[in-house]
Amino acid sequence: MTAIAGEAAIAFGAVFIVVMALLGAPLFAVVLAAAMLGFLAAEVDLAVVAIELYRITDTPLLVALPFFTFAGYLMAQANTSERLMALTRALFGWMPGGLAIVGFVACAVFTALTGASGVTIVALGALLLPMLKSGGYTERFSLGLVTTSGSLGLLIVPSVPLILYGIVAQQLDLGVHFTIQQLFLGGVAPVLLMIALLSGWTIWRHGNVGRHPFQARAVWQAVRAARWELPLPVFVLGGIYSGFFAISEAAAMTALYVIVAEVFCYKEVKVRELPGVMRESMTMVGSIILILGVALAFTNYLIDAGAPQALFEFMQQHVTSALTFLMLLNVVLLVLGAVLDVFSAVIIMTPLLLPVAVGYGIHPIHLGVIFLANLQIGYFTPPIGMNLFIASYRFDRPVLELYAACLPFMGVLLVALLAITYIPALSLWFLPDAGGG
């Protein structure tokens, strides 16, 4: 009777967790409850959950998250978006489809710096949308560009989601070792491919719209205006790849540099405003770390229960090749990207999917690039992609209008996604022994 009562309690708990998730309970609470229920069913002491929560404090890379996030929020608070727009316009505005290319590049860089596509739409959209429309682009094209480009930078240094994927993947210890620096390198060619395809399609469709003559004086003025921010990528990348900085040290130096630049050089953010920026950015970081901690506990339960191995064996029975697995993976991740925010999707799904992918011979770096490429498209995938609703609210346009505006851009990026998925060399070009050439 006791065993039957215990099984009934476990079943009731599982149903209760599902109901609470459907009613909108916080994600960390749902994951934590699932982990605790799993350990109870396996008769494992729940102290293991606390141990997993504590274990993430021993992850050196975790320090990079708050520093990079704070730096991104601080740059969003200042006029960085205006200077970035002016510089990219001066550099690329003379090209066929130049204003659109300005939008692609500026949005990708700004998203990489701030780590959130919603911030990009809000900050750059107010500048970019009127500029595109006044340059001769249709409103539908302009809305589609701003909405879809808001997530282009998820694979560019210092992308917080990319760092987060690296932290979770390294915790799994699957025997395929890589560094965060290598993850950053893996994202370079895919991002360039996406921007190149979007630019090529724009030139084909709107090549004679919105061109501005190249003016060296305008370039110089834009460079001079952004003189304190331009060294930042060189500073970060140079420090990381020269070995002078570890990732965590580079993040701390980035935050310090941005404080000096925005508060003391540009003087666009007051010292008294810093606590508010810190509070807002650390709220975001706190939610990420909390979800990460409970997800690692849930991952530990899944591994103990043999879930990844069982999933791999099931896939082997029904999926005959890595190519088919990757096709199914793209479908699943596109759906998840439209339902979950990128941080939750990375934390929850990586422990399940990465062991299966490695079993099919897919390198973790390649999977990480595929993962984030899918999630950035999922941001504007109808019907519930997050960017669609942010842009609808920001520009006061019906969501259905944004669906239609985003579809051509989505088609181009899906072509890029197929290339990224089935040509590993795009992500592994620096690893000759891993299929990178």
C-alpha cells in the first residue's frame, strides 16, 4: 500500500507541475519542482538539488555573464545606438541597398553588445525605421528588416547566450573539449553568411533605393563621434585571443571600459543613474543564473535516469542518419525559439540535445551555432515570436502586418540556416580535425 501511495503521490505531483506550467508559473519553479519530483521518485536525497545550485558558483565563466550584461545595458542607456547608426551609414550607405545593409550590420552589432533583441528593436528601431522609409524603402520592407534583424547578433562576441551555451555544454563533460573562444570563432562565418545573403537579396530587390554618396568627411565625423566605443571590440577580442585576458577578465574590463566611456568621456549617463542600470541588468542576470542552477539539478536527474541515452537509442531506431536528425532538430528549435526566450531554451534543451548530437558525431560547437541560429529565427517566427510583439507594440502596427513583413527575411535566413546546418566547415573552419577543412 505504501508503494502504491507513493506512486500516486508522484503521479499527482507530475500532473500538478504540468498544470502550474500551463497556468504561467515561473520557469525556474517548474524546472525545480520537476527535478525534486524526479529525485523523490528515485529515492535520492533532495540535498543533491542544493549541491547543484551551489556547484554553479564554482564555474569561472559564470562571472562573465553579469559584467557583459551590465555593459550592454549601460550602452543601451547611452546614445551608442545613434553613433553606431551614423558610422555604419557613413561606411555602407553608398552601396546598392546601402541603408538596408546599414540596418543589418548595426542591428547585429548592437544585439551582440546588449545581448537582447528586444532592446535592439526599441533602441535602433526609432532611428532605423524612419531612415529606411525616408530613403525610399517601403514600410513593409522597413518593418520586416527592423523586426528580423533585432536578433542577428546572437552569434557575435560577446554574445551572452553563446557564453551560456558554452557553460552548460562544458558542465555535461561529454569528452569533446572546446573553449568559449572557439565558440566565438565558430559564430563568425555563419553571421557573415546571414548578413551576406540578406544584403544580396536586398540588392537584388531594392538595389537602387536609398543610396548616399560616399563622403570621407562623414566617415571621419562618425569615427570621431564614436572614438571611445570603437576600440571596445578590439580591446575585448584582442585581449581574449592574445591570451592576455580570460573570458571573465575580459568581461570585467569591458564593464570598466564602458563605465569610463559612457559616464566620464561621453557624460551621457550620470553617476547617480548607475545603480538603476546595475539593478535592471542584475535582475536579468539573476533570473538566468537561477534558471541555470535548477536546470543543472534537473539535468543531473535526467542523466542519472538515463534519459539522454534513452533518447539517443530511440533516435537511432527511428532516425537513420545525422542529416535527418539535424533536419528534425531545426524544426524543434524553431518552434522552441518562438515559444521560449533564448536563455531558457539554451539552458533547458542543451542537456537533452547535446548528448544525442554528439552520439551522431556532431561537434558541440557546430550544435551551438545551429542552436542559436535557429533561436534567432524563432524570435520572429509566427504566430508567437517575441520580436513580432515587441515590434507591434513599439511601432503600433498589427501583428498580422508584421507576419507578412517578416516572411521574406525569414525565407532568406532559412536558406542560411540550411547551409549552417549541413556545412559543418562554416562553424568548424578553425578545427581541421573536426570537419572544418
